[in-house]
Amino acid sequence: MNAPVSTPFTNLQHELLRVYAMNLPDEDLLAIRRMIAKYLLEKARTKATQISKDKGYNQATLEKWLNEES
């Protein structure tokens, strides 16, 4: 196994560099980007849902915020 290398890259960047080194077709890269975006979106939604539950927010709260003037 390779020893960890100290660089300014994150663990995600290292992993993506390994993928990009494979010389995949463009359609595969696009599919990978979409999978990553979908994963991060789902993670953000889960976190937002949890925060809403913890703070007691509901649909009425969101409607009120939408109708407030800035």
C-alpha cells in the first residue's frame, strides 16, 4: 500500500485524480459528476431536513419566510 503523501489536496481531490487518470470517455465523466452532485444534494437535503425538525420548522414557517419582505 502506498504511504500517504502530504499535499494541499483533499482526500476527495486525490480520489478524483485517480479516476481522471483512467482516461475515461467524456460520457462516463459526466455520469460521475452527476452521481457526485446527486450524492451531495441528498446529503444537504438530509441535513436541512434534520435542522428543520430540530428547530420545529414546518410548511407554515417556510410560507411565512417566503412572504416576508426583505
